[in-house]
Amino acid sequence: MMTPDRSDATAEAPRYIMFDGVLARIENGFNLIAAASIMILMLLAVVQIFGRTFLNQPIPGFIDITEQAMAVFTFMGIAYCQRVGGHIRMEILLGKLKGRALWIAEFFGVFIIFLVVCGLIYGSWFHFQRSWSIGDSTIDIGLPTWPSKLIVPVALTLLALRLLLQLYGYWRLIADPSRTPLSVPLIMDVEEAAQHEIEEAFGEDDEEVSR
């Protein structure tokens, strides 16, 4: 999957492009936090193993910290992944569709995801409220659980906004398939995917050299 170039369509939907840019910056920030949490957790794991093996002094509450960190790196990058088309998809059928039929199928697929995400937002917000009201905490060192539970509805809300943008993007393509796709991932075949990876890794100069 890839996100198409939108430079030639900016004048057509400036507010949509502006909102998409703001949302993308937030998604990038959330994704950076998720990546940083993974790195920090890996370093803590190294210290935990070293301390337990050689000093007989493990990190207090390491399991509690790991459990709470899981919400960070699991959910905070989910909207970014949706934007770049990184989620696992079954494209056996979609890959055979073209034009308006493809955009209709994509629209309804994203719409179903949006409904599911809205239900998850409601349920996760309920769990956060319950954790906040009863003062729930972890067993070992008593870390409050509400921060990690709050991350889930916040991250899912960001995903819901991304899905709304993609619904609009697919809707405008259904209305006029000749329009330039905006902020929607496009299906690529194997050769296109390989070429896209080369461009991302080495830039346009290397692309010209390869030609």
C-alpha cells in the first residue's frame, strides 16, 4: 500500500488537505511515542536481566511497567499505520477491481471498520472511567491503571478521525473516479511495491540512476 501524491489536488480540497496535514502530524507524534516506548522497554528488559542474573537485584515492578506500556506501543501507532496502509489486508478480491467498483468496496470496508472502532471507543472509555473511579492499580508496585486505559480511547479516537478522512476520500472518488486520490492508500502490485521501497530508501536520484 502507498499514499498517493496530492500536490496537484491541493487546490480542489484545501480544507481537507489542511486537516489531513494536522492530523498526520499528531499521528506522527503518537507513533514516535509508541516507538520510543518499545526502545525504553527493551532497555529496561536488558537491565532487568543483567540485574537479576549478576546482581540478584531485578527492577521492582518490571511486570507492572510492561503491562502498562503495552497500551502505549499497541495503540498509539494504530492511526499512523492506517494512514500509510500498513495494516494487514486481504486484497485478492480488491486487487481485481478497478475504478468506481474499487472505491465503493474500499468505502464500505472502511465504514465497517469505523463502526467497530466507535464501539471500541465507547467500551474503552467506560473501562477508563471505572478504573478512575475505583482507583484501580497494579498488584506489585501499585501503579495506577487509568493512564494506560485512557490511552486506548484517545488513540482510537485519532484512528476514527483518520477513517472519517478516508471515507471522504473514497466518497469523492466514487462521485468522480477521474479525480486524484487524496489521503487514501492505494493498492500496489509486487513491482510497484518494490519500486516504492527503493524510492523511500534511496530517493529519486537513485531511481534515475537505476533507469
